[in-house]
Amino acid sequence: MSLNPLGDFTRLHYKRRKATNILFCSLMVVSTLIVVLALGAVFGYVLYKGLPAFNWPFFTSLPKPVGEVGGGMLNAIVGSLIMVSLGGLIGVPWGILTGVYLSEYGRGKFASTVRFSANMLSSVPSIILGLFVYVILVKPMHRFSALSGSLTLAIIMIPTIARITEELLKLVPNHIREAGLALGLPRWKVTLRIVLRGSFSAIITGVMLAVARVSGETAPLLFTALNNQFLQFRLDQPISSLPVQIYTYAISPFDDWNRQAWAGAYALIVFVFLINLITRVIFKPTVKGLN
Amino acid sequence: MSILKVNNLNAWFGEHRALNNIKLSFDSNKVTALIGPSGCGKSTFIRCLNRLHEETPGASASGQVILQGENIYVAGVDPVRIRRKVGMVFQKPNPFPALSVFDNVVAGLRLAGIGRKSILRDVAEKSLKLAALWDEVKDKLNQPGTSLSGGQQQRLCIARALAVEPPVLLMDEPTSALDPISTAKIEELVLSLKKEITIIIVTHNMQQAARVSDKTAFFLLGELIEFGDTSQIFTVPKEKKTEEYITGKFG
């Protein structure tokens, strides 16, 4: 067939191309809208249900016994903060170091085994990781504890953070590393101060997604940290957390508790949202100044 | 006087031999151009001179490379120490990401543990002036290095390499990603820098080799075919292959 630019074939072809273009553009717009709407709906509904109990005492007081009106989730908020922080303290450096190893040093069988394990581990249901920590920590200690909860959250974080770090470091072109080596710098310094430094803000964003993810974990904490109606700061004692407290209150038959569960859900969403926002502001790609 | 002498240098990528018994010597404060078709081993060769070749997985090299009287290919020589004496500029401008212009220039010193602000500032100014970039960036030292134009980025990389004061500077096709004006600036720079430093430049551009170099080496298929004064190589080459390459019969 001749490709006469004004022939019927070309004109038809052009029309079809236009139609396909419009079709796929509309599909994209619709998909995007659905995502945004879903977020809006979740946020809106939780806000609507949670707002009545979302007040100052909610943040400052402990749960009241059944029948008494009021009370708050101070214990759960403190518990979540402790466990997410300690879990992050363990999991974030561990994950980043694993990612650096995979991207910068890992070659051959061992590295691919590590990579495969990280992939597997990140797809293991978190409840199983909770059971694992139950066996290795809760049973020997003979009690549920904040420490076990933190360790569980750390284990959930590590594979995600490791893979994110690896992928981001692999985006750094190799000639950047060579430029560092050519300045007469040892490889570890090039890795740490040039390669990792250059991707730092992107890695932190990834890390915060992982942290936000684990701050909503419920099931594995039931096996490890359990719950606690009292405010406590010790790592070797059972401790409350927002998701577990929400779970407990949501399945209870008391209206007041149900309302508080919604407020807790709202607090959790705000918490995750704030983590994302703050890291974005603090770790915006910036350049260190002369002074 | 020769500052760098190469004897029987061989290089491999795995089983593949990329360089075959190269013997060459470089005079100090001269510019030597390495020419030859793609894949002839020019880049591999200069990457052997600062022991960067061996950083490629599976790559290895053997032979003698004598830098200021010291063979850098004997056991126990730390490649990190050698690379401080043999700087390198790459094909693509590669300022370090997320570092400012200033931090890029002093990266080699700062990461080697020199933290005194006054020293770093002096070195930065001196290196940027040597690289003919100072006037253009003196007011934007705090901006990201990657915000400069391509030609400026390449001069920034040259300044960065000069900041650690290496006696030898390797340039691997430093202008192949640049426009003609930036290229001309880099060429001027090469000519002015040879007062301070010995330069070895790989280029695909034969006019460039003719313009900037004192000596020229022609490589083909991992062998050194001919080495001599640039004027001689480009006017009366001794080898037939050299003549054919220079006149554009192949390559």
C-alpha cells in the first residue's frame, strides 16, 4: 500500500489516532479522580465521625471506665509515639545500610539472596512477623512489651526501606562515583558523603512512607505490645498504641467508646499526614550554604 | 622531562584484552592527545593511569606505570593515594548532586578531612580562577552545582579536579557533550593550564587534538600505533594506519 499522505488510509489512521488519544486521556483523568476522591472520602468520613470526640481531653486524659463519659487516648498516643520512634531508630538505619550494601557493594549470590529475602519479607503479612517476635521475644520475656512492639515495627520497615534505598541509589549515575574516586577519596567516603548525600532527601521521603505505614499496624502489635489502659513509659511493659486502641474501642458495644475510636482514627490519619508534611518541608532538596 | 612513564601495560575486561603492551611516556607541562576510533582503548588506557580501570567489575591491568619515579602497579600501592596525584575529568559534566558550586570544588579536600573555612575558601577561589569559571560563578557559590550550564559544569568539574593539586590531569573526551563555544573555552583552558600541570586528553575531534596538544598518540584495537609530536603526526605520519585514520579513511 502506498503511503500517500492525503490518502484515505492516512486520514482514517489520523482519526483513529485522535480517538484513541481522547479515550486514553479520559481514562487517565477518571483514574486520577477516583484516587483523589477515595482519599477525600476517607478523610471526610473519618473527620465527620471523629470530630465529636476529637477534643483536648482526648489528647490529655486516660481512658475512663465503661459508663463514665469522657476520657481520652493519651496512653495510646504516647505508646504509638514510643513504639514508632524506637522502631524507626532500629529499622531506619538498618534498612538504609542494607540498601546501601545492595546498591553499592552487593554482587553475586549473597547479594541476590539478600535482595530476594527483602522482597519476600516485605510481602509477608505483618501478623506473621508479629507471631515471629512473639516467639523470639514475648515468650522468653514472659510478657508483652513496648520493646517487642517496636522490634516488630522495625522488622516490617527494614525490607521496604532497604529496597527504596537501593532503587534510589541505583539512579545515581556511575560516573558520579568515579568522579569521587578520581579525587582520591576512599570508596566508603564516596558512598556516604557523595552518593548517599545526593539522594538523601528522596530516601528520607521513602523512609517516611515506611514509618507512616507502620504507624497504622494493628495485628502484629496485638501479639507483641498488647494494650495498656494506663500511661506508662517502660519498654518492658505492655503498652497501648493508637491502632490497637481503635480496634478495642471500635468492636466494643459502647457508643462513647465507638466515638472515641473514630476520633482515634482521625488522630492517626492526621499523625501520618503530619509526618509526610513535616519531612517534605524539612528535607526539601537544599544545598548547604557557604557559612 | 617525563613525569609519567608506561611500560608494557596490558588491560583486560574479564577475558577480553583491551590494551596490548602499551609503552608511552608523558612529558611534564605538556599536553598529550590520545586519538583513535571508538573502542580502541584510549579511555581504558587513561583509566589505567589513575587506577580507575580496576573499579569496573571484572576489569584488571598489569604492567608498569611509573608516576614521578614510583611504579603505581606494584602490590601495596594504595590507589586512593595515586588518584590524588592524577586527577580526572569525564566525558559528561558530573558535579556532585545536592552540593553547591563551592562544596563541589572543595569536595576533594573537605572529604579528605580539611575543614578550615579559610583554606577551603582560598582553594575554591584559586581553582575556579584556574578553571576560568570564577567570574561567572563568584556570586552563586551557594547555588547547586547542577544549576550551571553544561559548559560551566564541565569547568566546575575541572576546578574540582584541580583543587586537590594533582600534577597530572586526565581528560576523557571533556568536550564531547558541549557546544562549540563551551568547547573553545575548555580548549583555551587546557592550553593555559599546561603551565601548572601535565595534561593527557582523549578526544574524537582531530582538530581539537591538533589545536591543543604537543604530542599525539594514535591507538587502534588496543595497540599503540604511533606516538610523536602533534605536528609530525598530523602532517607526516610514519604509519600508514595513522595516515588513513587522520584523513578519514576509517574510524
